[in-house]
Amino acid sequence: MKKIQLIAGRSHPELAEEISKLLKVPLTPVDCKCFADGEMYVRIKDKVRGNDVYVIQSMCAPANDRLMETLIMIDALRRASAGRINLICPYLCYSRQDRKAASREAITAKLVANLITKAGADRLVTVDLHADQIQGFYDIPVDHFVGYPLFAKYLKAKKMLGNTVIVSPDIGGVKKADKMADMLGLKLAIIDKVRKAHDTAEVTHVVGDVEGKRAIIVDDVISTGGSVCVASEILKKMGAKEVIVCATHGVLSGNPKELFDNSSIDQILLTNSIPIPEEKISKKMKIVSLGPLLAKIIKRVSKERSLGELFTWEDKKQSL
Ligand code: R5P
């Protein structure tokens, strides 16, 4: 069997450390720095020849730097004859630019796919792409995981699934919310959200019954926080007694902490796909770690074992 090597980009050292501890595989040292003119330099400090290498990098802000660092890292690994280069990227930048919504726009998610593939990645492991079809932008295997089973597990453990309805915050999120509702045997409600300009969200009505219920909003990303705050407002107006937001990626542009603290949302569950600095953590937030799931994925990929079992949410203890 090929030797596993873990290499951390600079975006999320805590997550890389957590995975390394769980797998009992040390992180391979890397020299990553910027020259005075801003150009990046990467050198892998150990041999990688023939090995099964896992680059752990979340492409969060500053996304362009993280993307470039990843590409350079993959190039360095390829030129050093790594046996297989697996990119473990819990948050893939530009996923929301997956189609032309207006004329003369780019499809940046496809451009990113071309760059990652061309640099030499052999596999991409990621979580909650904004649109499932982005998988098809890659001509390499893509293992696309979702965050909602982790939230379901957490909510079940806290006995927070009774008298509950799952809510999609917009039409685009219906499929994901419906899957979570189906998995939990709960009903679905849908919010009609419109964006009249970038980074603004307006809600007109809710389809489905939320009165007297706990409403769990499921979304892939919280960026400015506007979508989930207006969603919570209308849900409460329609009689929901509690609003919980489950979002995989806490992009948290600007700093919506105050917005959340003053909002009608009761609790926000995020994963650590993106590191969340102390000053952005609202008292309503709870962070669920992706570390154990990613460690299991790496272990199974390295042993050429199926990943299907990892998509479930039940309390079965899945081995590394
Ligand atoms: C939109 O389609 C996404 O699923 C999120 O709802 C959106 O990106 C969140 O953005 P914001 O927090 O800025 O409203």
C-alpha cells in the first residue's frame, strides 16, 4: 500500500491538525511564503515520490490567495512525483458562480475546476458545493459530501427534532432541504427569496406550515447573514416558535455577529469547513467539526474502500 502523506495549506491549520491526530499521520512540513511583491512560494520539505498525498486546504478568504497556494502546492507535488494527489477542500471557493445568470458573466466554478485539474490533482473531496452539478465540471473523481447529516446527528442528540419542520431558505436549496427532511421523516417548508442586488435578500412568502413549530433552515453558506435573518423574521411572523439555522460554510463576510445577536434566530449551527475567528462567533453559534468525517474519508480513499457508508447520519460507529 502507498504511504499516506498529509499536507496542510495555510487556510485552516486547526482542521489539518485535527485530521492528522485522528489518523495518527504527521503533517508533512511545507515552506509556504510570499515574496515582497506578493507572489507565492511553496516547497514541500519531505520526499513525496510515489506516495498517496492529501492536501488539506479550505479555499476561504482570501480566496484568490488560497486558490493560488493550492495550485502551486499541487504543481510542486506533481513535479516531485507524488503517486496520487488528493485535494481535501471542505470549502471550495467560487462555487456560487456555477452558471451564467446574466449575459457576459463568467462561469468561475468551471474555471476553478479547470485550474485544479490542470495543476495535477487526481481527486477532489469537498463538502456542500453550492450546486451538485459542479461535480461534472471536473474530469477527476469528486467525492461530494453534505453537512446536514452532521447537523441531524447533533440535533438528535440534543432531542431537538420533535414538532419540527425543515425549511429551505430559497428555491435553489429545496433539494438539499428535502433530503434532510426525508432523512428525518419531517415536513418541508420553502421560503421564496429574491435578490434584487448582490448581497441583499428579500423574502415575500413561505410555502408550508410552520405555525407552532421549530423551524430548521438548511443552507450551504452564510455569507452576509442577510438571507437567514430575513428568513427567520418571516418564519417567526408565520408563527414558528423557534428558528434554528444549519449552514455548512460560515463565510461570514464582514462580521454578521451583531446582526445574528440581534436577530430572531435562536441558534446557528455551522461546520468548521472555514475557520471562524473568535470575534465572529455569536453566542447563538455552535460549530460542528468536519474533522472526523474527513479523516474517515482519507482513510477509506487510501485503502480504496467505499465511502457510501459515510453518507448516513445514524449513530452507527463507522470505523476510520
Ligand atoms: C444562496 O443561494 C446561498 O445558498 C446562500 O443562501 C447565500 O449565499 C447566503 O448569502 P447571505 O448570507 O449573504 O445572504
